[in-house]
Amino acid sequence: MGMFCRVLLLLFLLPFSVLLGGERLIPGGYDFEVQWQVNKRVYGLSEALEITAEFSCTEGREGCALEWNMGTRKLGEKREWYELDGEIVVKAFQSAARGENFESKGVKGDDWIRYVTYPGEGGLGVRLTRREKMVEFSPERVRAFLRMVEDVQCARAWYEKLMVAEEVPEWTKQARPPATDQIVVTSRLGMVEAGELRLFPTAYYYVNSQRAGSGIGGDVSYGEKRYKEPRPAGILVNYLARLKSRIEAGSVSNFPLVIPQGRGVKFLVATNQQENYADIEMVEGDRRVNPFKYLGVGDWSARLKEEQLIEMDKIAQKSKLHHQWMEEHMHLFYEPKKRMLADDLQFEVKMKVQDGEEVGAHVHLAVGAIRPYSKQKVEMSVTFPAFTLPDLPLGDDEVTEFVNACIAANKQQNYHAVVRGEVPMEIEAEELYGVWTVKVKRGNARVVYSPQMGARLIKLMDQAKVARKWYSKLHGLYDLPDESEEACPSGATGTELVLKVGSAQLAAGRQGRINLEGRVEQTLGGEVQVVKEFVYHQGSKKVVLGTALSAELQPLLREALQATKQSEVYMNGWGDPDGEHFSLEVDEREKIIDFTYVPEAGAETLHLTIDYGSPQRVLDLLENVEKTGEWLGQNQKLFFRQDE
């Protein structure tokens, strides 16, 4: 769930046509489970709390109930998810918001958690303690939590209206669909029984920040004892729903199929195409699965006869109708939103500290992709481009001693310091020919700086800290936040931005490999630059290849890919035989492309292989780099101050 809260609403919409006396907006008999992501960053909520809300309705509005399931990794062992009492959490937050003291104890086996309010800045906060572990939610976070609860209740009211409506209900402050960029709507499609085995197929339609799509999933249960309760088996159910048509097409393997379901569960399916039946077996645990060895000795086994396969085939046809309906009616279930920054976006902001006409130092802000259950981290570092290792960041002690030397030089005082870092650094303030300077020796480099560099560096680092808060704030939000003195994008002269779009391998062989690396660059006030570089790697050697390769390869690579898919002969190339040139030749049997490349006249000829999946990955990256460049051109306000 990461920075998001997962909200699950179960809408079991039974045929109410008789009760309604008319035709409902949602077809009678459709069962719906609505699950969407509530973006905690929108509310300013802490990543410490993870929430699932289940809203079920089985008999009209009177049978609806909202149940909160909550957990935190702050109280679990080794950051494992630890379940909380959702009802107590809500009561504690509500009491804190009203300014009322609250204290309760939630018991879980022989373990317990203490829920208590505490005085905080601007009201009461909520503190949860378990043994020596503790997590606190400030009064501001308490109010944010209750705003989220209010929006979930509004969504609940909306779905209650939607269940029985004959036309689209009006959006109101009390009842409206959730605003999100991630939602899944699932419909139960009935049950298929085969002896003690019960299959519960579902059709789902999803929308996320990258794409929309549909599929078949479901659960299974077996017998009346250990496996009585339904458990997830979406991959198995999806395979069985399409098995009848695959048998008719003759595309089913004669060998047993192993279907991994996750959490130590595997299903084995052996199909008899002549007699139209399938044997299914479940293997639970960490046992290595050899279908020929384990078939018939799993935790349970069952046989789907022809009549059950026909039922599953009907389920597949029914799911297509569901998907068609959902494509036309998804607007009923949510208000589409789009995050300003994707979670996987990585970028770097580089600010320059001038020392006369030269660049004396760089202050970097590196923004990495968000990891699950983590908040966005923006790392700040300082580098001096004149050093032997210009990309090696200075440590805090090195920056401090450099600034101290600059201060001393401005006061016309001698100063000397040595910092024993990864590369020893010696710093000295002294008068040289009547001018006070700061000399720095690091590695093989000896550089002289003006004393004013220290003040400029401190000023730019302060600006970078403000920008760091801004970039941390952006992730997860749908709307641009207000700028403030504490958080705003960089407006420093010469600020450079690099968006890292990605890397994809083009070709590889004994002589090394060639990767495509894509990025988008821009300097404050400058034009957006789309950079697509093919880089040759051989051991530690790294060489950027000619720009012509990037321009000329794309159309020929697309042709070669098409020939590979159709198992056709293809050979083509480009370039000057006496200079840079390359050729592509499809091996239609092996489904690979032989790639020959000569970077320049007299250079070694590279004989590499492009595997089946590489062309599409490279073409996708080339297209994505262009799209990212267009996106940056429209969203510069996210990264740069526009008034400077």
C-alpha cells in the first residue's frame, strides 16, 4: 500500500428490479466489489498507518456496513505489518479531534496495544504503544485522518445511491464518487462445483496511472475442513475459464502445467484433450514441484469434467459482457485523477556555485523512485567539478571545513585543516601575492578558490534545502501545492534538471553489450533537450556511440522486429562503409537479430545479438523519452520557479 490507503467496498447488488419497479442504472444481478487507492499524501497523512476499509451491502441500504482494517509497520517486528483494532483507532482519532481524552487497550492474543490521546501543538494527538515500540500521530495528522474518513463516508453514500438508482445520481458534498488514479471494480460471476472443489470466478476491470484493462480472477475452496474458506486463485481460475476453447483449438500441452499462485501455493493441471476433462491438484508449502512426481499426492485434488469446462467457458463469455459494460460505465465509480509525478520518476536537480567565471561547486538534489511503505527521499550533496573525482560528493566535515576556511580568509586570518575522508582533503586559507585565497588539495587536484565561495555555497545550500522540501512534497499529489518560503522549486541561475527515463539493452555478446539510455534535460529558462544515447559497455569501459545510430536505427529496428514476429527473412543496414555503419539480419528460426556495428573508420567491428524481447523494449523507451520531453515542456512549474 505504501503511501496509499487501500479502500475496499463490497457492493453485492442483488436483483432489485421488483423492488424498484423500474430498470436500474446498474444491471440487476451484478455483484460489485469496488477497491480504490486513497492517496494519503493528498491528506498529509503519515506513511506509518495503513488502512483498508471494507464496505459490504447484501440487502439494500439497511444491510450496509463499513468496517475498518488498519495496521502499521512501526509496531511490528522488523517492520512487518502489525494489525490494529480499526474501531478503536477511529474512536481515538475522533475523540482527539473533539478535544476529549481517550485511553483504551486492544488485545491480540497474549499481546496488547495501548491507544491514548496526548497533548500536542494545536490540540490532542494519538499515541499507540506496544511493548517498547511507539508511534505518534500529531493533532494535524488526526485532522487529516478524519478528512479521509469523511471522504470515504461520502463514497459509501454515493455507492448506496448508485445501487438502486435508475439514472446517474447528482454529486453532492455528502455523496460523491472517490477521486483517485487507481481503482478496480470486480463482479462475481457465480460458482462452479466439481465434487468437493468450488470455483468462484470474478471479472474485474482496473484503471491505474499507466493503463486500463480487464481480466478474469477468482477464489477456490475445497471440502468442509481445512480448505473450506475461499482463498485467492486468480491465475488458476483464469486458465480454467479459457481451457475449453484452448482444447477445441488444440493448443493445450500434453504435459501437466504448474501454476504458481503465490504464498507457497501451486496448482497442477493435467488436461485430457480426448475425453475433455482436467485434473487439478493443489500443493502447499515449499516443496519443489515436479508434476510427474507429485501429481495425485497433493493437499487436495479434483477433476473438472466436460460439463464443468463448458460452465467455465460460459463464465468467460459472461466476463466479456461485464468488461464491455465497465468500459462504458467506469465514470459511475470514480472521479479520475492524475498524479503530478509518477512514483517511478527519478530526476536530479543541479545548482551551480560560481567562482568568478568558473563553476566552483555544484549542489545536487537527487530524487529517487518511491519504494513501497517508504516516503519520498531527496538526497542533497555537494561536488567540486575541478577535483580529480568531480562526481564524488563532499562529506559534511569537508563542506564545513571549506566554509570555515573561506570565513577565515575573509577575515584575513590563516586557517589549515585536513579531513580524512574517502579521498583525503587538505584546506588552507592564506595570503598569496597580497590576495587572500582558499587552497584545496584533494587527490591529485590542487585548486585555488576565492573566499566569497563559502558564502555563495552556504546560500545555495539553503536554497537547495527549500527546494528539497518542495520536491519531497510533490510526490503523490494531484494538484500543485502553494509555494512558500519553506518549500518552493529552485530558481537559482543555471539550475539544471535531468529526468532519468530509463535504460534498455539493445544487443549483447562476447565483445560486450550496447544499452540505450534515455533522459530529458533542461536548464532554467532554456529549451527541453531529449537525449537518447546508445552506450557500449565492455567491462569497466563505457563509450557513448555516435548520435547517428540513435537517429537511423529506430525505423530499421521496427522493421526487423516485425520480420522476427512473422518468421520472415530480413537484412538491412545503414551508414558509410568507410565510417560509422551497422547492419541487422534476422535469424527467422531462432527469433533473434544479428547486429553488426562499426563505430568509426578503423574501429573494431562489433558482432552482437539482439534477443527477441529487446527491440520492443528499446522502441518503447525511445517513444517514452519523447513523451517525457513533451510532458516536461508542459510542466516546468513543477521543477523551476517561474518568477525568476
